[in-house]
Amino acid sequence: MEVISLLCKNFFWEQQSKLLSGKEKRQKATLVPIKCPMLTTKSMFQIVDFYAEKCGAEKTDDEHIWKLCNLFLLILWDTGGLPRALQFMLSTCCNKLNKNGKAFFHNIKDQDFDKIFKETTITLEENMAYTKA
């Protein structure tokens, strides 16, 4: 079995060498972790404020009411600053579980945040190919 494995390796090595002519050289690829900054709390607030403003969310004392909803703030922090997680969470809130963003922000205190959390998690797993260990 080892002989067959060795012969196969040699065959493929020779074929690869034949394909690579003079100027073409085999390139080495290394996987290097990329530093990708997470969103700060301030950034997340600015993004949600942008959507709240766009959807005509209610304000009190010149601040949006969503900032007073503790359960929404917990889910916001649960995204951990991951841009995709925030995107999917807002999409779940504004498009999937409500008619639109205006309906979500208008009824923010009556939302099922447990369902929002579960739906966001499912969407993350589907789109980001996360697997459970």
C-alpha cells in the first residue's frame, strides 16, 4: 500500500512539474490570520441609529426609544461587534419577524427577543457555515 501511495505521489509531482514551465513557479500559500476589528459599542449604536432614523423610529428627549429597551440592548451586545451578526440581527428584526423596520421600532417593547436571538443564530449558522462541535 505504501508503494502505491509513493508511486501516486511521484506521478502527480511529475505531472505538476510538467505543467509548470520556466516562468511559472509554484506559489506558496500560507494562511495568516487577518486582524479584523470588531465594531465598538458606539459604532453599533450609530448603525442602529441610522436604521432607526431611516424608519422614523420614535424619539424621546432627542434620543431614539430603542436605546431604552434593555432586551434589545442585550441582543445588540450579543452580536459581539461582529458586523455580519449585527446585519443578520437587524435583518431578522426589520424584515423577517416584522413587516418592516418601522413596525419593529414602533413596537420594540412588544418584540419576542428570544425568537430574534434564535432566528439570528440560525441565519448566522446557515450563511457563515458555522458547525456545532
